[in-house]
Amino acid sequence: MTIKDYYLINYPTDELGSELRDDATFSGLLNQLIIGNNVYDYIEVTDSLIRERLFNRLSEEIGETYDYIYKLWLSK
């Protein structure tokens, strides 16, 4: 499932969800965090609430805490 598909299903009233990159995935998001690329460029939306929601879901998918994901993001 793409990030956009996940987001539109779980947050259908958030209008910015339709602007998310069509082919972005959670594994791709994790890769962006690991290599230090800009996650906003990857998802193509610069909204902190969306980023937080995606980081939360990513943490669930990989079995880590939100803080782990957030620290990855801050460390780059």
C-alpha cells in the first residue's frame, strides 16, 4: 500500500492527502530517513501533521517507537 492510499483511507477529511506523492511507500520513507534526505520532498507535502501521522504509522510498521523515527529525522 502506498502512503497516499493509507492516508486517504485513514484521514479522508484531510484535503492535503490527495496531494501526497502517488508512488511513495513507507519503506521508501524509512530509506529517506536513513540516508538523510528531506522527507517533505519525498512525500511532496510540507505539512507537519501529515508528517507526524506518517511517522507514527511507520513506527508501527517497523516495530519501533515514534521517538525512534523522530530522532532519525532530526539526526540528518
